[in-house]
Amino acid sequence: MADPSTYRPSPGEIPTSPGVYRFRDAHRRVIYVGKAKNLRARLSNYFQNVAALHPRTAQMVTTAASVEWTVVATEVESLALEYSWIKEYDPRFNVKYRDDKSYPYLAVTMGEEIPRVQVMRGKKRRGTRYFGPYSHAWAIRETVDLLLRVFPIRSCSKGVYKRAEQTGRPCLLGYIDKCSAPCVGRISPEEHRDLAEDFCSFMAGETGRAVTHIEQEMKQASAELDFERAARLRDDLAALRRVVEKNAVVLPDGTNADVFAMAADELEASVQVFHVRGGRIRGQRGWVTERVEDISDAELVERLLEQVYGDLAETAGTAEEAGTDVAVGTEAVPKEVVVPVLPENHTEIEAWLRGIRGAAVRVYVAQRGDKRALAETVHQNATQALALHKTRRAGDLTARSAALSELTEHLGLPESPLRIECYDISHTAGTEQVGSMVVFEDGVPRKSEYRHFVVRGPEGHGARDDTEAMNEVLTRRFRRYLAERDGMSADELDAVEDGEQVEAGSAGRREKRRFAYPPQLVVVDGGAPQVAAAHQALADLGITDVSVVGLAKRLEEVWLPGEDYPAVLPRTSDGLFLLQRLRDEAHRFAITHHRKRRGQGMTRSALDAVPGLGPSRQSALLKEFGSVRALREAEPEEIARVRGIGPALAQAIAAHLQQS
């Protein structure tokens, strides 16, 4: 634990301007981001007597090893910068709201030539209109099934659509009039897009126009004695009304608002929001957060608004540059934001939201009337969500704390292992070896930090056994850590990097590839030989502050370096269970990558034997030159222009290809 006085800046160095500050630990990892109207006044609060600080604040300042700040012109700028830094660095001591479930949305892919309606989860995509969120996917499908009678737009997958184009026959929905079948030319792409626009308008709340239009057509068909068409329109009208009735009017003045409510205690907070559009509830979401910061309810609300609407600011900026429309129903910033507690800087928040929405936004606490009643209903939902969350997680939180304490005691660790890395080797009959690295922080998986390693061995043809492979993987991982710790340049880091990959789908790839943050504990899958190999790899690199243990599968024995006998943890131990979870996760991750390579034929490219040339760089080279043959004819200077390929590596590639 660091003494805050060792890195406290002198008061005269700190400006009195607004700004954003960052606390970093001894490994230069950002652990806390904050903002202030007056940087000097705010930072001075952190450097008072540690005993007088809140326990969580005291833990943060004693974990930190340095503090730095950036001055900005206005408080609105500090709000935006704080949000972007929290998203970039993911500081462990900042409040982070987590969705209490993965919510499905009704999505219309307006960015495609033939828009498609479907259920979507996860990250929002550019050019797609979203409506929701809904509590259940079946609720979306039920709504879509009713609306396809009136707005028969495409809902099939790309494969089904392409097959229908090739055969000239529509799918079943085309035959039962729940799709206008643009795949076979029944309707033109322009007419289908107009139909999709009408669908989006209806979902956005413009229901009256569609209902009135169908009523008029029904009356006209009846007057023309076309009773069959009138009957179909009557059924369409009934379907529309059932959809409208599902969204009861809660605010008679047709208000567009997001109504937030919060239930909190000293440790956690639960937040719920009702998205009200056109006076009707169009969606609901919930978040839960651990109160890792010593902040008030008003500050919790401020952080919540930053997180909820911050992504919209980035999406709007990206879409504006690309010239696309990103109005996404309930995700757009509404005219009114009703909160349980008014943040102190609500004026700056309103200005920030106005910049995102392009029009005035009011942030306030509802005091009376229908909005107050609705806010109380949302608060009841938040209270119930917090109670349910505590019921589900009480055992988990207790077990995680007990597990880390037991490992510290039984393994004789100098400090609690807040970050643990586990390594495993997978191969086929000794060939095609791959290594995996999984990371647990505070007892839970940190999947964005997972890594794969392709084991190459001393001569580029694989390691002789698991111990040599384990030594190579640990050496590559911690050599990269030392390089980044010592501030090597990007080209030098590329020369050090040797084939590691981020797990597919993880965001922020460039930042997440960083190895600059070491673990307190390394766990290897195996017994005394594997532990000795891992310990030797660290010793050769001069790393003495990382503990190493191994978990042998047969008897679940825990091995420590240099010990003749394993440590025995009780079978019911939470610490042993945590080690087993780590080992099993590393094994799963290694096997998954190994099977993927095997599914791709595990063909060895002419580039595989080039030291330091991993799969990501091979892909970049083949993408640039098109083939190994074209790459063989290229000059080293041309090869060095590819991103991630330095001059030395380019020379090695050219020399290897000339010899092969």
C-alpha cells in the first residue's frame, strides 16, 4: 500500500480551473477518474489524513501511486472528457452501472437495401432503427407478428432471402401475405423502403395516422361492395389496435420523457427507467452498481446520466460524419428527463444533453401529478430489483471475499490476489500447440483481458513438451509487460509481441492488448514440472513480485515452486473452488481456440515459421498483398509499410520467403 504523501503534488502546482483528474497505480494503470469545478480544492480532499477518509476512498488513495490532471475550459467539457476516460480506461474504483439483464430490441435495418425487421441484442449498429427495450423477446415477436399484417416488410435472414431470389419462390411468409416478397419482385426496393418507413413511424408513436388511413380504406372498400377486401382491412385494423392497447397511456399530455428512479443502500444501488414516448411506456431498463466510490445519491444520478446518454453522443457524432440517420426511438434523448435526485451541476448536464439532442432538454425531479405517480411506480420497480439482486448475489460476494482471503492465507501470499492469471496448453498429439491466458479480477472473469498464444518453440516447429510450451508463453507474456512498463515505442512493442490475440468480439482492441498490468498470482494447469517452468520463466526475466502456483487435475493438488509436497486445501474451500474455476476456464478457452484452428484445417502457411509473425500480422500481410506469392515478390520496404510490421521484421519475412 502506498503512502499518499509520497505522490501528493504541492498545492501551488494544482490549478484552480475546472478539469478532469486521474489516479494511477504503481503499474501506471488508471484506477480512478473524476472531475471538478476547482481541481485544487477537490484534489486537496484526497490528501488529508487517511484515517478521516471514507474506507473506499482510503483504499483508492493508498492503492494509487500518482495523480495527474487535464484542465478544460468549461464544466460541460469536463463532463464529456470524464465520460470518455471512464469508458477508455475502465477504472476499478469508479461507479459502473451494469444492466441487470440483456435486453432485446426490435430493430429495423434501414441501412440495408431491403430493410429487415428482427430481434437484436448487444451493441447498436449504424443505420439501424431500434425500438424498445422489451422485457422479453417473445413480446417483440408477438408485436411484429401482428404488425406484419399491415406492414408486410422483410423479416427473413440473408440466406433465406438469397435462396428465394435464386429459386424465384418466396418463403412461407410471402405466401400468407406477411411479407411483400421483394425477393421475387412483387414490390420494388423503393416501395419496400417506404413500407419500412411507415412501420418505423408507427413504432415511434405515430399510430393515429396508420389507424385513420386503414379505417378510410375499409369504408371505401365497403362502399365499393368489395367486402372481401374490407374484411381484410377490418382484421388489419383490429391488429393495429391490439398493438396500441399493449402500450397504455400513462401521461395524457403525450409527453416524451425518461423517468428514472433509484433504490440504494451503503453498498449498492439499483436504478430503473421507463422510456415514455407519446405518453405511452415504450420500454424499461434496469442497472445495478456497487458503490465503490464515496459519493452521494446526486452524484450517482450524474454518473448514471453520463453512462446512459454518453454512447448516444458518440453514435450521433459517428453517424453525422457518415451522413446516416441514427434516430433510434427510445434511445434518442427525450425532451424531459425525470430523476430521483437533482445533480448539483444539472445546468451543465442539460447543456451537454442539448448538444446531443439538438434541442432543449430539461432535467428535473417530479413533484406532483401523473409524472410523480409514475416516478413512484418506477421506484417500486427499482426497490424490487435491488432486493432480487441482493438475494442472488449475497452468496457470491461472500464466497469471492472468502476465496481471496483463503488463497492469501494458505499460499502465503504477501497481499490479496486481486488479479489472477491462469495459463493452459492445448495440442494434438504434441503438435499444433496453443496456449491460453485467462484473467480473474476481484474473483470474477475479465474476458476482455483473455489472450491466445500460438506456441512456436525454439526453431518455429513447436515446443518439445508442455513445460517448454508453458515457459515460452509465460516468457512472451511478461516480456511484453516489461517492455510496456519501460515505455517502449509502438515499433519496439511490435517487435516484442509474438502472436498473442485478443478474444474475438472484445471492444477497444488497441487498448485491451496492453500487458502493462501484472497479476499478483499466476496459476498454471499442471503439477510440479509446469510450476517449475513458469517460475523459471519469471526468474529469467527478473520478476520476483508475482507468485506462481499449479493445480494438478488428478487429486486437485496445489503445487508451489521448490516444494516437494503439494499444499492441501480443504475440498469445501472457496479458495480451491476459485482455482478450479480458473483452471477450467483456461482449459475451455484453449480448447475453443484449438478447435477453431483445427476446423480451419490447421494448414501451415509459408509465413508460420517466421519468428515474431503471429496470425494477426499474417492476416494484415495477406490482406495487403493478396497472396504469399505476391508477398514473395515484394521488397522489404514495401512489406514494412504494412501496419505492425517494422523494418527488422520485414527483412526477416523477405529473407524467409526467398529461402522457402
